[in-house]
Amino acid sequence: MHAKINQTRKQRSGFTLVELITAMAITAILVVVIMQLTNQGIGLWKAIREDTSTASTARAALQAISRDLESIQLRASGKNSQWLYAEVDSSIRGVPKGLSIPKSARLIFFSCVPDRHPAVGDNSSLRGSYRSLLAANPDMQGDVSAVSYRLKFRDHILNLPSRNGDTASFPLFSLYRQVISPRNTYDNILGSNNLQSSYSQYESTENKCFLCENIVEMNIIFNVEYTSQGGGGANDQPLYNSISVPVLSSAARSSKRRFQLYGEYADTEGTRLDHARIVSAALSVTALTEEGVALVEQVRLGQRRPPALEDFFSKYTRSYSCSVPLPLPL
């Protein structure tokens, strides 16, 4: 009797085939669920990292432009002296075909920039012997500098221009900010009636003034207050107009590709605004994600066809904006 009981216990030890199949099915389901959760977590982490990276890049660009505009120098005198020049920049070279930049503003203006130390200026002699020159002439630096902003597609590390299919360089969409030394500003630019022409002698040094990478668009909307008649009479009423640089659509009737502010008036491609002053500026920049950077490089090397421009901007970019009040002209 005792031997029979032991034999029955031996027969019942272990798992049955149904139990094994059930356990394996549950394990497989758990593994699949864990893998899906892990993939979702990795995807979420990548998205957060990309958003953080693009946000920090855009923040650096917006803070720099905002800081310079808050200290912009404008004068209500000097009829033909130009104080600000803004235009749609159509001279960006080397951009991969199919990935054109629709909104790229170029700016030239005067500002009391906080980093007007000669070490960040354009004058090599000031950078090389700043202490001795400052000791000889404490007033050399001055207060007002000409500032330029411009988007480019180039390799800012190797300092190489962009060439489609050139594997020796790794060009990126980048924002460049050049600060002209106060001395050169006073001698060569200040008081000019054509900022673009006066600044052209310093364009060759722009490539040394890299600010931040992966900025594919920069748009500025100036809110301008001006008088309708310009005669200064009692019947003149202040009007408000928004001038967008660059244009959103070249076919729009109100689109303007160039905006120039003088001492007593503003000019928007032949349209004169008397007694004009800039009240504020709305800034917006579009930053490229890391995935977008890789895509642009593949398109540049011919490894991938460019996507539709709308899909490219909706999937691979992030846009940020801010508003900056400008000081009244003196």
C-alpha cells in the first residue's frame, strides 16, 4: 500500500504540457509588453532630448537678438542717416536642393551691446593688444557698435563653405552675429545713408562670428508707428502698420522684402513712412532637430530624396517666438 502511494506521487511531480504552454504564453506576452514599454520610453526620451536641444538652441538665438534690440540706438534726427536695415536674404549658398529657406531675415543696426569687448569685435589689433591700447586711450572703446545677423549654411568648425556632395565638410544651418568694434563703427558706418554698403567691407569676417547652429529660419515683424500725412500738422493722426521681414508670401500685396529706417522716416521698397518709429519687434526662429540634421546631410550627399518642404518643417523643426519692446528714438 505504501509503495503504491509513492508511485502515485512520482507520477504527479513536474508540470503538464498544458501548464508549460500556458506559462510560456504568459511569459511571451510579458516580454512583448515590456519591450513595447521600453521602446515607448526610449522614443519619449529621444523626443524630450530633441525638444530640449532645439529649445536651448532657439533660446540662445532669441536671447541674443532680443538683448541687442533692447539696446538698439535710434535717432529722430539726421534725415538721411540710416539706423536699421532689414531684408529677405536670398544669397544663402549651398543649401541642399529641395530644402530651401523660405524665411531668412538679414539685419544690420546699431546697439549698445553688453559684449562690446574688443576680443569679440572685428579689429584684430584691438584683440591682440587690448590692455596696452586701453591704457593709452581709455575712451577708445566707445558705446555704440554696428551689429549684423545672418543665416548661413556652412561648416563652422572646419571653416569650409558648403558644397553639395563634399564629404570633407559637414555644413549646418547656422546663425552668425557680428559685432563691429565701436571705433570702426564710428569711423566707417555711423551716419551712413546706406548701411548695407557701409557694412559690406566687414562681410568677409562674418564667418568668424558663429552664434548657434541648426537655425533654419529667422523672421522678424516690426511694429511701426508713423503719421499718415507726414507734415506734422494738427490733422495728422498716428497710424499703426506691421511690416514683416522677410515676407511670408511673395504674392501678397502687402509683402515687403526690405525695410530701412532713417532718422525722420522709414522706407519699405519705395513706400515712405514719415515720422516713423519702431514700437516693438516680434521675433521667431525655427530650429532643426537632430533627426532633421541627419536628414539634411543625407539629402546633401544624395543618399535620400528631399521630402516635401511642408513635411520637412512640420516633422523635423520646432518654432519659437518672443516679442521685444524697443526704446523710443532720441
